[in-house]
Amino acid sequence: KLFLPLNFLFVRHIKKIGAIRRQLSNGKNFIDNEFIKSTSGNTYSRKNPICDTIIGEYANSTTEDTNLAINAANRSFLDWKATPLEADFFISKNLDTFSTSIKPFE
């Protein structure tokens, strides 16, 4: 019975992935709801293999970045796990309304 709600939530949030990908291509990691530079400060370019044009600049993440991301994910999971299902449905239902009043990732 939980499969349908989780699938519904996935479909609702999948639209946001494009905006996050664009931000990640500016050389930052998305950790703990923030776009931050790698702890090394290093980035690398990714090229389109067909036309050899640069499609993005990505953070060259370190072990420390990975640990930061894992710790943030663990904290978020504990918060998410404690969220009542009704609240999650409310947030999902109203996400489009909230999104239209917020500027896209820059």
C-alpha cells in the first residue's frame, strides 16, 4: 500500500532534478540543502563526446565531501522518518504552489 504514495512522491519531485543538475554543473556539491564548493576547491570539466563542447564544470569531490554528504543524508533521513505521512502528502500537494513563488536555482 505504501508503494503508490512513494511512487506519487517520486513523480512529483522528479521535475526538480533538472534544476539541481544545472546547479551541480557549476562546480558545486549539493550537501545538506546547500550548494557548496568541494573542500579541495578543485573542479573538472565534462565534455559532450559528440561535439567536444564543455557541458559543465563539476566539483572534484574528496573523501571529506563524501563524509559530509553521508552525515547530512543520515540526519535528513532521521527527520524524514519522523514525518507523518499526512504531512508529506500536504507538502507534496502544495509543492507546485511554493515553487512558483520561489526563484529557480541560480
